[in-house]
Amino acid sequence: SAGLDVLLVVLPDTGLALPEALHWAAPAHLMTPPEARLALPAEFVFAEDSPDVALLGGGWSQPEPDWVWNAGHAAEIRLPAPTGAALLWLEAGALVYDGMPRQRIRISTPEGLFATVIAAGLASRAVAIALPPGFGPGDGLSFGFPDSVVPADVGLSPDGRSLAMRLQQLRIEALPARVLQPAAVAGRTAPAILRAGRL
């Protein structure tokens, strides 16, 4: 299966069906002041010659010419400034094989888990996810890889790393206006908004 084929995204406990989730809006007290936010759109490329690799926290392998692999079951990215409510584009591929046809990628902030992407291909594709509005100064994005696998252990290659996701870039954009309409349910965690396609 080619690409980061999104089969399922597990939303947080919003109590909203996806059409209703598109009308979710943040309570005012959770919004990051505009003057403190990261200038959007912002793009971060995680290739070995990119200065953006400085944003990689623990849990990543040495960056390669076009991407960086995780190394283990957890990894972190530290954004240079808070985003407020925003749209996160994740461009990545997942390590899959006959014995592991799907990879779960769990994405969290310090407030907790807000999306789980179930991916089914190595070629990079992009998925859009709504960042929570309370994403504040010093916060990082945490990635969990419960299905991470060591290729050497399953006969795929001599690689002894525990791998799951091959990350190329993150792009952060302002949320579409339709997502910021008044919500029927206030005070809930932001839902994920998914769209598959190439950047």
C-alpha cells in the first residue's frame, strides 16, 4: 500500500460526529494571544542538512538526507513558539510489512492524547490534524509508536533500530474559518481533522 494511508483516526472524547467536529471552537480562555504565537504558515523539514533538526527532542535516529526515523516507542518535537489552535500537516511514512500491515501513531501535547493516526504505507503522504488551542509556550508534540518494530528481528533488514515512522516535514497553518465557528459543545478537547494527500 503506497503512502501514509489513513485508515482510521481516533478522536478524543469530544462527543461529536465528524461533521459536527468541523464546527468545534475553542473557549476564549484557552486561546494563545496572537502576539505570542508562531507566525503561520510555518514549515519544518527534518533532513540532515536542515536547521530544523534542532527541534527534534528525544526518541529520534540520526537524520538522513531526506527524513528522520523514530528510534523506539516514543519521540518528541519542540516547536519554537506556541501555535494556538492551528492545523498540523504531518508528512511521513510508516514501516509496514506482511506481519505488521498497520502502524499506530499517537500524537499528544502536555494536555494529553489528541489524535491517533493508523497508517499503512512507507511512501510519504500528508495528514492534517487540528492542534489544541491551549498549545502553549514550551509545549512539545509527543509521538507514541506502540507498534514500533526492529527490522532485524523480523528479517526485513540488518537494521537494529526500533522503527515505526519516517518523518519528512511538519507544516502548521491557520485553521480554516469553518472550524472556528461557534461550537455546540464548549470546553472539549480539539478534535482531529483528517485529509490525506501530498503536500
